[in-house]
Amino acid sequence: MVQPRADLEEFFHPQAVALVGSVNRHANPDRLRATYAERWGDRWYLVNAKGGTVGDIPVYEHVTDIPVPVTLAVINVGTRLVAKTVEECGKHGVPYVIIFSAGFSEVGPEGAALERDVGEVARRYGIRVFGPNTNTNAFEVIPDPPKLRGGRIGLVTQSGHQGRPLVQGTEFGVAFSRWVPTGNELDLEAADFIEYFAHDDDTAVIAGYFEGFRDPVKLRHALEAANDRRKPVVALKMGATLAGSVMARSHTGHLAGSDAVVDGLFRQYGVVRVHDLDELLETAALFAKLPAGTGTRCGLYSISGGSGTLMAEVAEWNWIGVPKLTDTTQKALRQLIPDYLTVANPVDNGAQFLVSAPVEDRRRVFELIAADERIDIIVVGITGALGKLTDNFAEDVAAFADELEKPVVVTWNSFKTDEPGFRALVESGVPMFRSFRNCFSALRAYAWYQRQSEHFRHRVPMSDRVPVKARRLVSDLSARPSGPLGAADTRTLLDAFGLPMTAEGVATSATEAAQWARAIGFPVVMKVASPDFPHRSDAGLVRLGVSSATEARRVYGELVDQALQVKPTAQLEGVQVQEQAPAGVEMIVGMAQDRVLGPAVLVGTGGVFAEILNDVAVRPLPLDRKDVEAMLTSLKGSQLLAGARGRPRLKRDALVSVVMAVASLAAACADQLLEVDLNPVVVGPWGAAVVDALVVTGRADRDLGTPAMSRRMNPMPGEPWTSS
């Protein structure tokens, strides 16, 4: 079990605060005290190089002049003065600083150099740094909504501006424990505060807006803490497909871009990924407000047949159950609702019911739906704002919600929010959504998280041991130029890690090709052995079903001629003569490097159409066999492994072992390899065999290149609970 962060408790509860920077000397002292009291209490001290006073409030020239111990300094001075100010804090024994000042790494190399200087000073004095380029909103007192239903959300954002519309969700009935905008993360970073919120008793759900992560070990540690405490993490992560843009040599590199690696990490730790601010707010709020263990079988209730139909359709798109109500429930509802309206689910009350029926009957409809054994939750759809009709409906929800045995969720789809009904819903604290889409995708995410939570576990680091047979080769890789590894060295490396390679030899003449073919046994596959042709089939440099020595001699010459025609300067090692694998399903298994999260493995439906099908699952290290099983289950091609349409069941466990062997290779050689691309890996009832392999050497910190854009690059990510 991960332990709470005592250091951050100290940070958030300072004994005394130094406010360093500009001072409004014309301010009313009492008003100034009132302004600062909310965040800093009564133990704060103004610091400005000019000294003086604001009324009866002293202004100290230096932090070291403050006559009491200070545990937090808020620094808002010119960028070039920050390092000097941090040093003053160090001399006064200040353990924490918030650097409000901007103009650091976010503006370019010169600012980054200034930021490094600040970091060096802070490390010298053992100071923890929050920021720079941030604010003091981490100490903002966020008002609770009128009714606190469920728990509060702990919010972490790497953009101060993007956090503001989220905490304004209090206007929508959402409660927050704290909002932490982390800025440039010179020291303290998002992962630190995910971990803090995991142990915070005032936080039920952790929500985050993330542009990038710095320390993968710290991030995993924080997510494990959240899992241990069953604190859901809902994340809006901006994408940055750096790895995919520079790894052009292999299928793996194209398919395992950075965003896919992030998705894989999130799936390992049950992080719910969303795509926009409204979805982040509403999904996190649902998690915070629903009682733990709530199911997602929905009873849909509206004032319109059209609304009910649309609700049911959007629910089905999201795989949310809308079961038919029991006959008993329907008969009881029919006593209250006219025959021409549906009561099977969705339930349509026909609108006039809300103004003509007594309140007891209106309550009874809710009670009947809630009491139905097939229903876990009631979803009330309010589309247009229709005065008394929708006001009554909303006020009924507010009045009855606490009396029902099942939770109620409401959608208010209208842009018109200056209605008594809307206000009543906010004041009731029930989970609210602005669209059916967000409502049912949040319910889907809720169900997904509950399934994932059954498998939460701590993953142990993978061994970095290199087998004896490959030690010399691996030790030599760092001295070689980056690029594809030759055929012989590729086989040596993969054999050493236990990958099931088909029998093969490399021929340097037509006669040798015939000899290898006889030794291996016909038919054989022949392919050019050259690091200059990573995609040999695309260049016509692979021949299948070579069935005689005479044919082997002829094919040797044809392949060499074709290779030199395609690229006259190609470096040819010869021609591989390879055992033709038995029939089976072609899969792809690989490894690629992510600049931040490190090595990640990939498995998917393979062959020459791997990139077209794009049916893959990606996970960063460390991982275990359960992860690989989950990866395979997520593939559309998983049915092929199970023996679809009467075909024999394939040896799935052998494929799991191949993926784990690649993971072991990646863990042991992470500093020497950029990519491993095994495509295809043929899987049959007899086992699995690696038919073709590409290994690309290099260092991730050197050979992944320089990002062409900042980490704020944001292509639209895929849905985490539907993608692999």
C-alpha cells in the first residue's frame, strides 16, 4: 500500500507565507487583509525590494528579513530575479515555493535556461518548487454547491486557464476538494498531486487535464495509490504522437505512437479517458455522486416519445442496457399513464401528466421504476425547457430523489437555464448532464471502471538481465550507428530471448541457397537479407513456396537482381532461406520506444495489412501475462484465435509467451533498441512462430529526434474503453 504524502500536507497547510513581488501601496489595509485571509489566514508577510508599509502592514525588503519561520513563499517577480529570490528563501529555511512568474521553458530555450538555474538553486537548498508559470489557485477555497451529494473532485490541471471552467462546475452542482494548476512542473508535477488526492479523505474522484507526463515511475506509483484507495481517475490527455511521426521504418512504429502508449497505460490502471472539458466535468461528477457499485441498467423516463427514443438509441451506442420493465411494473404504470403512451422502457408520461396528475401519482411513477428488479438507475431526459411542464418534472426529481431506492441522473439538454426547474436540479445535487451523449458515455465509463477495478494490481519491474548468448551483441549495440540490425544479429538476439524462430540460413550464393533449402526441407521461403529493405514484401523481395533446389538457385538470382534494381547501393547480406511456417493466423508483435513512458509492446492482427487494419493493443512496461491476455481480448481479431466459424482453436498461450518474450527483450535492451517488429507471427493449433523480424537499434533519448511541436500538440484521441 502506497503511503500518504506528508510533504504535500505541509505544502497545503503552511505555517506562514511570504508574498514576494509587487505591492499595491495605495490599497486599503483592511481590504488587503480580507483579500489574503481566505487563502493564507493571518500569517502572511509582504516582501518587496523597496520595503516600506501599506498602512500599518510592513513590507520587508528581503525574505530573510521576516522575523518568523516561513514555510511557503509565493514568488511573483521578474523572470531573471526568480533564482535570486529562491536563494533568499533557501537562506531563510523556506521549504516550499510557488513561482507565479512566467517567461521560462514555455517561451523557448532562453527561458528554459533560466528555469534550469532556478532548479539548481532550489535543489541546493532542498526547496520544493511548485511552478513556475502557475498561480495560487491550489489554495483557493472553492465553494460547495447548495447540496453536497456524494463526494468531491480533486482537480489537477497543467493549464491554469483550462481549470477555471471546470471549477465553475459548482454552478452545475459539482463539488471540489481542491484545484491544483501545476504550471511548468520544474519539480512538483501532476503525478505528485494525483498521489496526494489518492490519500485525501476529502477527495472521492481525481480529475485531470494533462498535456504530458514527466516521470513514468512516479506516475505509475500515483495511479497505484489511486487504485489502492479506489479513487477513480478521469483524464483529459492531450495527444502528442511524436514516436509515431519519427519511427517510419516498421509497422510497429506506425501503430504504437505516443498516444497509443498513453492509452495503454491508462487501461492498465483503470484511468477513464475523456475528450473535452464538458465530458471531463460531467463524467468525474457522475463518479463522485453515484453510490459505489451502482449498476448501469437504465430506466429511461421523459415527457416525450421522441426524447425516449433518442435516449434509448444513444444508450445502445454506448452499450448501456435499457431492459424491458417487468410486466408487474408495466401494469402498475398503466394505472397512471394513458394507454397510448409507452411504459415498457422508455417510460413516456406524455407531458400533461406533470401538470394534471397529483403529486402522489407523479411520485408513484418514480417509485415503480426504481423498484423494478431489472433497473439500477433512472435517467430522466429533459430536452426543451417548457415552463411549468419541465419545472414540475425537475422539481419532482429534486423532491423524490432522496426517497427512491435507486439513484436518479438527469439530462438538461436545453440552452435555456434561467428556469426554476434547472435551479431545483442544481440545488438537489443529482448528477446532471447537458447531453445524452455525455450521460451515457459517462455511464459506460463508470461500468468500465468497475470491471477494471476487479483486476487492479501492482506490477513489478521487469528484469533487465540479458541472456548470456546475447550479451556481447547487446554490449556492442551502443557503439553502432542507429538503424536496422542485420539478419544474423537479429536472429541471435531474438533466439537468446526465447522467441520461436522458424529455421533459416543466410545464403551468399545460388549454390548455398539450394543447400540451405535442402537442409531445411521444402517448401521454403526466400527473402533478401538487407537492412536497406525493412519492408521486403513491398519491394517484391520475398518468395513463398520455393519447392526445389533448382528453383532456389533461380530465385536467389532473381531476388538479388530485384534488390539492386530497387536500390543499386543496397547493402546485401545475402538471401534468407527460411522454413515455411504451417498455416495459421498472422499476428504482429512488436516493441517501440516512447520518449516519456519508455518501451512499450504491441500485439495485433498482422500481415501485410497490419497498418490498414490497425487492430492493435499497446501497453508500456512493466506488464504481465494478465495484461497480454487483456490486450488479445481487446482485438477484433481475437475471434480468429478462438477458432471462429468452425476453425480449430489456436494456441493463444503461445502468442502470450511471444509478447512476454518481446517485453523481456525491451526491458533488458531499452537503452539500445528503438523498435522490434515481428510481422507476421504465425499462430496455429501447434503454437506460434516468428516468420519475419526487424530490429532497429538506437537510443530513445538520441534517435527519436526533436519534437516538431510543443507538448501542447493535441490530435483527437480514441475512446479508452472501446479502443484496445
